[in-house]
Amino acid sequence: MTMLLPDAAWRHRPGLDHLLVALGAAEGESRYVGGAVRDALLGLPVNDLDIATKLDPHDVVDRLKAAGIKAVPTGIDHGTITAVLPDGPVEITTLRRDVSTDGRRATIAYTDDWQEDAARRDFTINALYADPLTGEIADFFGGIADLEARRLRFIGDAAARIAEDHLRILRYFRFLARYGDNEVDSSAYAACVAAANSLMALSRERIADELMKLLGVAAPISGLRLMIEGGILQPVLPEVDMSGVDRVERLIAREAESGIAPSALRRLAALLPPDPVLADQIGARLKLSNKARKRLVVALERGEQAQPLRALAYRIGIEGAIDQLLLDPLRQVTALAGLEGWTPPKLPISGGALIARGLEPGPDVAKALAEVQKLWVAEDFPDGARVGEIADQIVSKFQRARQ
């Protein structure tokens, strides 16, 4: 029996029909491929849409331009063109076969054979194609049966697939965590363990991107445990051990309890040893952005344990305060309710107002203002009238000290 792609909102995106006409879908020139087909069959939301085509990439560009569709040559040397539609991009890649690979990049040749293109993909569940018009699925390697069984299999020999692209080691554990039943294919796991050192050959950006995707899935724990047990992360993150996985597991429970949206970066902070300096060094090694490294450092800082949450949020920002609280098992997640809908206010008084109260202009003004702010924060940000009383009190204290 032929399996058909279920109907869903993403198949009716504005401009998609026009794109499919330009790409000769009715003539069998182009099909949906990969994640969109996989997730549609599982009833999951489809965000990224990929199309595989028999057309040469330069022909794709010409056809899109003729149809008035913006074409961006994002990876034209590898056969990939991005079509920009009103609801977002669609990646169009010419069918390919590998000529040679070194584990980091492949030399490819174009083909018009769908099965040859499928054979160079990583997992059976990612090598599914769908006719955009009829919805008919083309499955060359048993991907549909594997999806139904929640089974993750490499296409062909696992070691050979990993040798073609070392990143597939990390992708294996991410896909296992998201789509597998976590009963590991022993030959695939053994191939990943045997090749773990080859991760050293990859750029740190690719490793970080894949690690963040793994940490972002709903249930990454079993995948992370398998990685630690097999020494997968040892070559690139020797600092991470099973206690880090325990911290991530605890954090995920606290995220769920508090209703706070999961964050891959917060989970990375939990995975790393609780040392802000080391976290910054690891962030630099993974080539994370300065903003991401700063968030890691702030999340792992431990200041005054008893500091009220709003006072902490005022000092380090709401995001940092949420991270710190969720990562600290000694603090109750119920405290996060105090930040709901709250924006850190601005101190409603200036140095000029202290001078107007009789404080001598000079260095004392900044010192006095800092004391006013400290009391104002300690009293949970009272309104202007109370701030006026605090200001009078502080000005009088400074005046007495001057006498």
C-alpha cells in the first residue's frame, strides 16, 4: 500500500504552489525531502522545508527568476539554492551522489537518480521523498517502517556513513533523543564510540550547533548518558561527566515545574561544571557568541544566596535571574511568579534631586545615589514618595558626616 503525505497547513504556504510550478513538480522534477516529510508523517509541526530536484542549480536560479521568486545562491557550489517565500525560506538542492569524502566535506556530482541521492543521506528516516502534488512517498531504505517502530538506523554501514561526515556521530544522538525509542542499534553505537576522536577534525562551530540542537530537544537525557558512557564528548568536552547530565535532568524537571520555556544554553550551563571561569573558556572553545558566553557565565555565578529574586533580576537582568534560580536546587521555582509581567524599573530620582535637598555637589552625590538605590532595591522598589523619604534620610546622613 502506498503511503501518502498527510495534508497540513505548511503545504498551503503562500507562494509554495507557484514555486512548485517553477520547479516542474508536476513533471516529476522536484519532491519534498527529509525533515518535512519525516515530521509530517509523525504529525509534528514542519518548520524547515527542503525540496530535492533533478534540475541543475543554475537552472533552478533561472526558473525562480523567471517566476519572480527571489533566489539566493546559499550553497550553489554544493547544489543548494534558497527560494525566499512570504512565510520564509525553502531550500532547493539538486540530487547528488558523493564522489569522495574526508569526514568534513564531500566532493559531489549531480545525478537524476532519486535512490542515489537517498543513499548519501545519513538515516533511513531522513531519506524519505514526497511528490508535492499526489503526496506519494518514495522510501528506498525502509524509513517509514523505522519511523513507525521509533527506530534510528544509518543507511547502509554505520562506520562508512560516519567516515563520510564525522558530525553524524552527534546527529545520531540528537535524532535518537528526538525520534528513537532509545533502544540503541548496537552496531551504530559501536561505530560512534570507535570514531569519537574524529570529532576533533570538525570545526567547533559545527560541534556547538549540533550540541545545542541536542540540548534543545524535549528529552535529551538518555542520549546524553549514552554519549558520556561511550566517551563521545571526551575529545571535545573532556570537562563534562555524568554529574553534568544529572544537573541537566534536574533542570529539565524545574523548567517543566515552573512553566519556563526550555533553553538549550541554560541546559549547557547545567551540563558544564558549575564554574563561571571554566564555562567562559569552554564557550570560547566552542566559538559561541560573546552574548552566549556572557549568559553562561552569569547563569553559573553564585552571589548572595538569599537575595530576593527581583533584586537579583534588577542587578543581572531577568534572563540571568531565571537561569540562576532554575540552576540552583536550593531555591524554590515558585519564586519565579514574582517576575511574571514585571519589568525592572528605573530609579525614580537623580543626583540633581539630592543636590536640591542640600547635598554638596561632588563625589558624594554618586555615593549617596548608590545608597539610595541600594535601599530602594532592598525595599522591593517602592514608589516616588518613599524614594523621597529614603533620599532625605541619605542626604542627612552625608551632611552629618561632613560636619
